[in-house]
Amino acid sequence: MKIPYQTLTEAFLDRTQGRLKDRTYLRYKPVRGEPYRDMTFGEFGKKTEEVFNGLVQQGLRRGDRIAIVSESRPEWLMIEFAALALGATVVPMFPTLTPDQIQFIVADCGARILVVSNDLQLGKANKICKDCPELQSVILLNDEKKLSPPSNISFLHLKELRIASAGALNFEEELQKAKPDDLVAIIYTSGTTGTPKGVMLSHHNILSNLQGAIDVLPEIGEDDIALSFLPLCHAFEHIAMHLFLVKGFVVGFAESIDTVADNLVEIRPTVMTGVPRFYERVYTRLMRRRESLKGTQRTIFDWALRVGAKNGLAIEGKPVPYWAKLCKPIADALVLRKIRERTGGRMRFFVSGAAALPAEVGRAFASFGLTVIEGYGMTEASPIISVNPYNKVKWGTVGKPLSNVEVRIAHDGEILARGPNVMKGYYNHPEGTSEVIDADGWLHTGDVGEIDAGGYIKITDRKKHLFVSSGGKNIAPAPIETALTESNLIEQIMLVGDKRPFCTALIVPDYAALRENGIARGEDQSSEGLATNEKVRRAIEQELDRLQKGFATYERVRRFILLPEQFTVENGMMTPTLKIRRKAVEERYQKLIESMYRLRPVEAD
């Protein structure tokens, strides 16, 4: 199916004023724990027009930037489309960012308006206003309190504003002015230096990426229902939400990550996007349930999973044994259907992105009768580069390039991509743009990989030292390590966190300092003795707590191990220029690293 729209605003007009205007678009809970409410496409359009009028009164104009720090909710989308109607650009941010991080982005993009969701985010906004000279007003989505200073306004008040001037702007006319090359969003992502860069994405970038995704996905459309729980500031969920609009989905918002299990049963979606950490959690909980079974119950459970695993070969394009086909109805009735009912009972497929999905997790879902389609990309690619085909998945790979995306492997093994989905560039950063997009238009992904004979891409390493957690968060380790070595008790530190649920660290304490200050006076003073001393560990823990206060939650070290030996050139842990050889350190201390992730559960972000 060819997408009939040239801009997202054209799609918005068609959905909110066309034949679907009276059909449900959004399902949401204004108050946590209450029943879901429905909003039609037409109602969404009218409410967005009210927001448009308010933003005009607030002085937002074509070419301006409007930043959003909020959890996913209907108002987020209203703000975005109201801004697009004005020719303004949305700058989405994670609610977990610190005031300093928000201040950098708001000042860098020159945002005129900052939208925040609640009192916590409003407090951050009030701290940064004086350092953002172009910021004129802050809009609070929650309406529970009176606002000050006068430049702050509630969302309720914003919608009540009406255009009084004679030359009032017409909402529908303004929507039609958008051009394919106009900016939709500037999404900031951290580079290897830790300095955020704003990825500029246009209508054309996003719609071309949607076209490539639609070409490879099974038939989807107006009969589908999606559950959204990832933040809309995430490039993956951002494009998914536009896909849902273009295809006429019903979209239910999860109340929070903690309520997804309940919301799945309430919404009963047919399609859902998620990051590997979500699928890992589901798999882990199910395996814990298996451990609680005894005797015959466990035997039946294991038999059903074996039957499911054989039938799951179908999505890999492999033959299914005849006996497994015969046993499938029984395995379904005894075990597998009950597992699927926990996802609402009518899930057609999940989509996994933002980080690598462990092959064993994908195979496990297939054994339950649930399909997970894994994709690969980056914000700079709008973000999808490749997707595993629906009926021919190859676990351990990230699938084949989209139909309108070219991929090749550079001489040094780096994965390069080229297509209409590649960003216009980094905002205010031409040097950074030229570093990642070469003269021939190839986007340098920073990932090292290979393409097999079947055209499937396999990622083998990361060229740049930039972590992507299993929750899909970008984490630059270098600035975190630099900040933590400000402690006089920490000599060296190496963060671990790529494709992991949270950050951990290998730490070499400053043993001379420990001996000098007498933290473990009267006890074993050798490096081995101090590395295992509980008093030393508590002192290091206090230092981490002190130095990590300015970090986003997902950047913080949750667990650490103290090493008795330094990283040196002689032992192969450092380069001649005294940079830590991360791969060598990880290989040497692999068992210790794995032990930090096997300890008592820690909730990741």
C-alpha cells in the first residue's frame, strides 16, 4: 500500500475530518485506576484546534521550536499537531532528564515555549528559565494548581484562549501549508562525548520511513488496536504513533510501565511496540512461574513449550514437524492459550526496537504463539533501517533493509545506510552532521556488522563507545566515568551497560588514598584485602551517591565490583594512549560482570 499523504498534517486532516472522524482514535485514563475513556478522531481534531488557538495567542510562529517534557498522553499529540499546523517544530525530551540536561536542550534549540506534564517537571522548568533567554512561556498539562510567574499557563487555560486579532489564523488552512521538507521534530540524542545533538526530521523523512515499514509488515489497518507505553519522546515510539494515525489504528495509552500487564488485558491490543527489556521481563516472569510448578504440572508446561517451539519454527520459514502440528491444539488448551491471554488474547504481533533482542527471548515468544518482529535503526534514520520479515525471521540478526533504504558495510566493518529517511542533519551542528553523513549521503551508524547471503544484517560490535540499554536509552559512558573519578577514592572506573537493563561498573579504588585515610584501619591493607572490605565498599557507595545526583536515572551506576588490579598498558587493559580497552576488560572480567546482573532483581528504567 502506497501512503497517500505528503505530510503528516495532511494525514491528520484526513483522519480527523474524513470518513474515520467518528471512529475511536485514542483510549486513555485521565485518572490512574479509572476506566478507559474513548476519544474519536474528530474529537481529537477539535481539541487540537483549541490548542492551536492557544499557541497562537502564546506567540508561537512558523519556524519556532516548542519543547515537551512529558509522559505519553493525548495532550502530547495535540501539542505536536497544533505546532505542526503553525509550521513550528516539536523538541521532545525524556521526563527523566535533569534540569541541567533540559536547560542545555532548550537553550540549544532556542525553544520559545516549554510544555511540562506535572509539578515535578514544572519545578525543573522554573530552575532553567533564567538561563534560556528565548524561552517565553511554560505550559503545565496538569491543571491542579495556580501558576506563577505570569509566563506560566495551564493547559486548560491554553485551550480556553481565543484568537481576537482581525488577521486570525485558520487552523485548516495552516495545516495545508506544510511542505514535505518542513521539520516535524528535533530529537536530541547523546553522542560519544555525551553532548546532546538535535536530530532534525522532516515530514518526508518520517513518511518515507513509514512507507518502508508498511512494505515489510503484515497487513495492518483500521481494525487494529495498539497499546502504547514507550515515551513519545523516543524516536521509535514517535514514528509508531504516526504509523497508527496514518493507518487508522485505535491507540490505547498505558497508565505507566508498571500497569502494562493490566492494561494489556483491558485494551486487548492486536499490535504493540516495545523495547527488549519489556520482552525480557515477560519471559523472566514466566520462567519464574515455571519454577513454582511441581511434578505433573511442570511436565505438562515443559511439553507444551516444546510443542510451541516446534510450531514457532514457522515464523523462521522452517518446516514444522507433523507431530507438533497435531499436538498444537492440546498444548494451546493446556498452557499456551493461557499465556497469550495475558497479552489480551488477540495479539497479532509485537515489534521490538531501540536495542538488540536476545534470540532466546524471541524464540520463547514464538513458542507461546506470539510473534516478535525485531527492527534496527537509530534516531538519525527516522529511525528504522531494517526489519526482520514477518514470516521469515532470522534470530540473531536485525533483519533486512527496508525497501527504500540502502545498506552496505564499509571497509572497516561499519554499517552504512542511505535513503530518504536519513535526517536533514544535526541542529546547529554542521560539523557533527558531516561526521556522520558523508558526501555521498551515507549515514555512518557507528555499528560494526555484516550482511549474510540472504541479505540479513548482523551487528557484531559497536564502533563508538555509546551504550544502548535494553530499555532503549542512549548512554555515553565517558562523561559519567569522568565525573565519578572526581572522587579521591576512585582511581579508575569502567561502566558496563550496553544492551543491559541498567548500568554497572568495574572500579579500581585509589588504594593509597584508602590506606592514608584509614577507612579500614587495623584490617588487611593489601589491594586484595581492601577490595573485599565492607567498609571500603560502603565508602565507595557513598561517593557514587554523591557524584551521581546530577545524572538521569538510567545513567546511574546501580551495582559495582572493586578490582584489586589497575588497568594498565602492560596487562592489556589500556591502549598506549592510556585509554581503557573496553572489549578486553569485558572479556577478562566477564564472569564478574555477569554476576552483577544475576544478583537480586533491580528495576531498570
